[in-house]
Amino acid sequence: MIIIHAFLKVDSNKRQEFLDIAKEVTALSQAEEGNISYQFYEDPRQPNSFVFLEKWKDGAAIKEHEDTAHFKQFSKEVPNVLSEPIKVELFEASAIN
């Protein structure tokens, strides 16, 4: 399993635009076959600071995700609503039973 944490700081004037595109990419990504989970959250102590928490079956699932129209559209639109560049962390993990 591969876990991705993507940290985004959103321009406060473009918050609603971000929320609209984030909700759309989240719903469509959750429906992908290789997706285990996909959510985004706001830091309650830092308004307009968000993190996407993603779990994917494997690298092939991430590649398929990156090739989808919804991810490409998100990647095109999201830089326009950010106040600083995205920071991404990727982890390889296994579930503990």
C-alpha cells in the first residue's frame, strides 16, 4: 500500500474555489479501482491549510490516478488557488492485522 500526504495552503480569497475542486477530485478519486481511501481535511488551528490523505493499492494505481481526467484537471486548477507550493510526502506501508 502507498500512502500520500499532500499539504496545501490556500489563498483565503480563493477558499470556496478550492473547496469546490477538492470535493470533486475527492469523490472521483474515491471511485477509482486502485484507491483504498482518499480524504482531505483542514487544520483547525491554521485556517486554509489542508491535507489530502490518500491510500493506494500500489504504484500502478497511483499512475492510473495521475492519468485520469479529474486528476489532470485538479492539477491544472489547484495552483491558481494556493498561497504557496504543495508539499507532498509518500510512504510505503502495510496494514497491521
